[in-house]
Amino acid sequence: MYIDTHSHIYEEEFREDREEVISRAQDAGVGHIILPDIDSESRGRMLALTEQYPRIMHPLCGLHPTSVNENYKEELARVEKEIGIRKYHGIGECGIDLYWDKTFYHEQIKVFEHQLGIARDMNFPVIIHSRDSLEVIFEVLKKHPYSFGILHCFPGTSLEARQAIDMGFLLGIGGVVTFKKSQMANTIKEIGIQNIVLETDAPYLTPVPHRGKRNESSYIPLIAQKIAEITGIETKKIEEITTENAMNLFNLQCEIAIVNKEA
């Protein structure tokens, strides 16, 4: 069984065929899907999907860096209220994004630091977004040490991967590893598979041979197969290790036992 540790399947891109997408994921062997939060605008859709598929969908709570604006304090207050009234499996998606817009750069850092504090207080894993900002992410983590979570869609070199692993993080590996010009193949060769999890970031970053189309959780085996090709390790072993990593991180042991029994 696979676990997709990062999917935004609750977003509008899946409105017309969401049930079919979930069915395809299950047919492909994906038993659980982690749902990173974006902000208060999309949270209701995420929670509705969780209620519809409670044994498959597992929500996180947080404020995405691209949603940080002048109202960030109100958004953070909503996050803190949410984690007090509902079951969540972690904090995120949080972090720093310097690709789309740097207008609220300093606010992004404050929001990231605050969410690290929430995760620490709750003993929750934190899912970190680091697009064009990995160096800054490392600086923040050194100032506010917390080593329990995933560096989502890991963008770095093998040296940076070692740094993240030494800090205690898992690396989220998705469709980018299948891209022809991606440096992730070399990174995976050097670091191995013991500290990685699989993710789609659906509907984005679709793996080859579906690149350019909408991503979905049923493509997780394609990512595992590419890692197997890169490392020479059997796909089944990659499935086992990445699933165990995700189970432990998100505390999914009980849910998985129930699902397997019902299957």
C-alpha cells in the first residue's frame, strides 16, 4: 500500500470527477492521502472531503505561504482555533515561497515561525513549502529548532538533502523526480530511500508520462517506479519504506490496521 503525503484533491480542479479520482487512487494501491491545508477559504472543502472519506483522507491545518497577506494574524488565529476543535494530523502546508511574490516576505517568515511553534506545542509534524527559499528555511529552523516533518517537494542538492535529514526531516519526493532535467535523480542516488516519502502535490507537478496534465494520487506508483529505476531497489521495497515513514510521521497505524481488516 502507498500513501500520498501531499495532495490538494479538495481543490476546484477535481470538482467534476473527484470520486473517480479517488477510486483510481485506491485501484493503484494508494490507501491514504494526506491533505495539506491552504487557508480559511479552502479549509471547508478540505474538511468536507475528510468527512466523506474519513478512513482515506487525513487533513493538516495551516496557512500556506502564498496565502500570507496583511490579514495573516486573523488567519493564524483561525488555525489555532481549528486545531482545538477538530482532529488534524499535522501543521501545514507552511513555509516560505519566494517564487511567486516577495511582497510579504517578512510576514511569511513570521507566519512560518509561528506555525513551527504551534507544531512544537502540539507535537505535530510540520509540512514545509520551500520554493526558491530553502536557504531561508534552514536559517529559520536553526533559530527555531524543530525536527519533525517533511520538506515538501524537496528542491535541493544532495548536500542540502543531507542537511535536512541531519535536522531530522523526511524529504517529500514527487513527480519532479521523473523530469528529464531534474537534479533529483542524482540526489536520490546519493542519499538513498530511508528518509523519503512519496507525494503528488496534486493537481500540480504531474509525473512523466502524464506531465502537462492534472496530477492525481493514482500516479504515486509512477514516482516509486522511477525511484526504483534510479536506485536499483525493487519498487516493492520503496513502497514499504516510504509507507512506513508516512505511517510513523502521521500516526496512521490504527487507521491502516482498520482499512486492511475491512479490505
